[in-house]
Amino acid sequence: MAQNNNLEFEKPLIELEEKITELTKFMEERDINLTDEIERLETRANRLREEIYSELEPWQILKIARHVERPTTMDYINLICDDFIELHGDRNFGDDQALIGGIGKIDNLPVTIVGHQKGKETKDNIKRNFGMAHPEGYRKALRLMKQAEKFNRPIIALVNTPGAYPGIGAEERGQAEAIAKNMMEMTGLEVPIIVVVIGEGGSGGALGIGVGDRVFMLEYTYYSVCSPEACAAILWKDSDKAKVAAKALKLTAKDLVDLGVIDDIIAEPPGGAHKDYKRSADLLKEKLIQEINQLERLETAELLENRYNKFRTMGYIKKEAEEQIDESIENCG
Amino acid sequence: MLKDLFGGKSKYVTVERKKRSEEKGNEHKEDSDKKEMPDDLWTKCKSCKQIIFNKKLAKSLKICPECGSYFRLTAAERLSLLVDDEKFEEYDADLQAENPLDFPDYEQKIDKYQEQTGLKEAVITGIGEMNGWQVSLAVIDSRFLMGSMNSVVGEKVTRAIERALEKELPLVIVSGGGGGARMYEGMLSLMQMAKTSAALKRLDQAGGLFISVLTDPTYGGISASFASLGDVNLAEPQAKIGFAGPRVIKQTINRDLPEGFQTAEFLLEHGMIDKVVERADLKDVIARIIDIHKLRGGENNGTE
């Protein structure tokens, strides 16, 4: 494991793990029995890991969500699907490598999957534009989702982006319109849509494929209106206060369940998804199948009505005015 | 001031100032008007630096008579420009923000902007008449926390959309929000983008007409939701419109931005809006668009 990718708050744990490795090596070389000692240390490491991970600060969760070794959309697709064929291009301008998609099968069930794609090292990340999509990425995703509707396949959208790309070309080709159009169209697609934040849920760039019947987040991910760094820079003119902003923005999966923004949290293996790809993919797959089965039982009208109401009811308005709100909602219905 | 500005009696303008008086009357109009422009004799043009007398500026609809640059309008000023005399009924004026995240200093911010603008939130919505056509309207006021969208703005805009749907009215939304989705309400603000877009989808499916008017500035969560989704997208000359702010783009790509980048004219050139319309012509152009649609749709609307 590359040393420089270690998370700062895991330092005591990593030290302990190194010690275990050392001892194991020593034991093998010298042929001395240290099993008891090693076992003791391993128990301690497990307990320490549990401790660290049960009390993670939002800022620390953000660090895990951004970890370069985290499984990407492609990793999950490879682990979840029996078969998958990537499909390319928006039919208008180009093929965005930062937002990919295609068709495949999960346990013999045909699905369409779209998702932001990050790279793992510099070269790959440049190709993938660090998971920051251009308008053609969003338009490709919409094309594939419409195709899914035509062939009656459920849609899975895997979100993992710091945000939509802020660049000249992106603006020229209508980044804002592309995202807006996707949200609008996704509310009307007549097949089940499941959205899962698998890493970073960066603002509008995430929401551009983020409207669905179910919205889930993996345990150590974040979903935010803006990056805590940007928030701190704007509000306090100090990007070092990003830790404070991360807390204030309520961007963790737990916070967002409480606020009614997402439906549920999908657990990750101890130490995060990057510690065990297979286990993480299994947990995701299990949830996806379970939810798709449930959603496929609904009539289309009911599916769409529920999806509409899910987003229609989001938001908080001052209590005094509440009575009035209920009234007018009825009036509008 | 409004009366002076655009020569219309602006009944609805008083609605936003209700909180200052127990009665819904006009008694406090003079006082609060003064607050809006502390130095009420002249204004300095940000573009050409010329000092312009406010009376002259008002006569030119807040467009610099010297250099032609557009000043931003408040929501009330915009309404008085778009709506027939006194033909506006405001809805949901009392809806106010909560602080669902317990975000530091948010309440104080809201109080401050309510005080400064006389508005409860960053959008005014209602039903008005434009050249005799009944229209469901929403106008964002960029003075209120940069016209950013929170739960209340999202709710009010969504209700304006639903009102258009229910009453079979054309929908006109005038966007002017530089703040995008409001940070202080975190993801709840972001979700208003989905909420408003979902409502627009329903209007769209029902064959409703939505005219989106983009004014300076329209960015982020506002441009990336309802503002971009009009059947017809209009924009005022020179208006700055985009997804990401110019500073962020400059930092990201590490070079200077081209001349005229993210202006209404730039968007027109790149096919993102249908027409750039001068401020003075806006009302007529909107009414003409509605007229053309009504001729086809044959719905029961127009001058009653």
C-alpha cells in the first residue's frame, strides 16, 4: 500500500499495523513463536480501528471519500455486473471520460449504469478530469437513461465528483443547461432510478445525475452544496477553516438522513471501501437488488408520483407559516 | 421612489414592507423608500464612473444614460416594469427561512437582509397581468443574500410553477441570483434545484408555457435549474450568466477569460438563449410570446 496515501487520523492504527507486520516477519525469520503477542496486537488494532471509525469527524469522512484508492464507478461495475458494455458519446459533441455509462446485467437483471469516473494515478486522473464532467458527460448520461426507459431497464447512477467542471468550454456548451435538463428529465423517466453516492457528492455536478426514487450514500462519503474549502473561503475568507465548514454544512450520510435528503446509508467494510473492494461491492449489490425489486413492483404512475413528492417536500420553512403551507399545497394538488 | 422611477403606482411594493406596520396600508411608504437609496440624489455608474442624477437614471429605466450599462433592478422595480398598473397580487409573502443546519450566523444574516431590503426572502411571487395577459410570476431579488436559493425560495418558485399549472397560466420567472444554491441551508438548498425542475417537468408535460428571463447575475444553482429550462429563454443585455463563477474558472484553468465571457451576448452566440431583449422591450416581447402561444392553445386567458 502506498505510504503517502495514508489518512492522518489513522496514524496510530498504521503504526500498530506496521508493528504487526514487523513482528510477523521477525517471527518467520528467526523461527520464534510470537503468535500470542501478534494476536494481542491485532485485537488492539481492531479495537482501535473501530474506535477511530466510530467517531469520525465530518472532515475525516471527507478525506476517506476523497481517498485515491477508493473504488471507482468502474471498479463497482466490474464487481457487481455479470456483464457490462460501456457505451460512449452524447451524439452531439463528444465522449466525456469523467462521466461514463453503459448497459449490463446484475444477477441476470438488465440495467443501465451511469456514473462519474475518477482515475487512480495522475495520468488516469487527467484523462478522467478528476471526475469533473463537462456538459457532454451529462448529455451522454441523459441519452443512456432515455435509452434505459425505452427498453424498460432500471437505472443506477453512481455519484463521485468534486463538482461539474468549471471551464470555458463547459460554459460555452451550457454546463448549467445540461445539469438542469438532466434533473428535469430524470423526474419523468418511467423506470426505477437508484442513486448512490460512492465518494464525493459535489454540488450541482452530483445532482446532475442525482434525481431518483432512492438516493443512498455509502457510509464514508459526503454530499454537499459546495466544497467546505470553498465555503470557508467565501464565508470566512480562510480556506483553513474548511474543517469548521465541513461540520457546519451537514454533509455526511448520517446528517443527510436526518435532514431527509437521502433515504439510507450503505455500510462500508471496516476502515472504508478502499480496504476491501469485494466486500464493499457486495454490500452495494445487495442493496441495489433489494431496492430494484421493490421499485419494480410499483405501477409507473405511482413510481413517478412518489419520486415527485420525495423532492417536492424537501426543505424547511419557519414554523409560524406552516399552517399556511399545508393549505396551499392542498390547493395546488 | 418606484413611482418616480417608472411612473406606475406600485401597490404590490407595499406588500413587502408589511412587517413594519401593523396595518397593510401605505403609511410607511415614504420612510422605507428613503432607506433603499440613502443618497437619493445621485448614483455613480460602476462602468463609466459618471455621476448620474437619480431622476435621470429612473427615466432611463436604470440604464446609464452616459455609457448604456445596465444597473440591477430590485424585484419590486422589475415588477413595476413588467406588470400592468396595480395588476399584481403577491402570494406566499410571509414564508420565511429557518436555520435547519444551525449554521453559524445565518439568522443574523437573514435579519440583516430583511431589514435592508424590506423583503422576507429573495424572491417575490404572485399573479400579475402583462398587457392584459394573466401570468404566474416569480422575480428574484439579487440584493437578498445575492439572490441565492434556499428552502423558501425553492418553495415559492415551485408554488409559482404549480400555480401556473393549476390555473393554466403562462409562467414567467425573472432570475437574478448570483449566489446559486444558498450555502447556509446546505443540501436542502441544493435539493431545491431538483424540486423546481421536477415541478417544471409537470408544467412541461401539461403543455404549459414557461418564459425564463435571465438578468444580471444568474449563476450556479439558479442557472443550473429553472433559469435554463424555459420554453423560451430571454436575457437582458450585458447580464452575466453562467454555471461557475468567473473567479473559480480563472483559478481552475489558470489563464485569463475571453472578453465578454458569460455575458448574455456570449450565451446567445453559443446557442444557450433565444433572444437578448432590451429592458424597455421586455414586457412587450413577453406579452407577444404569450399571445402567439395563446392563439394556438386557445385557452381561456387574456384580458378577462
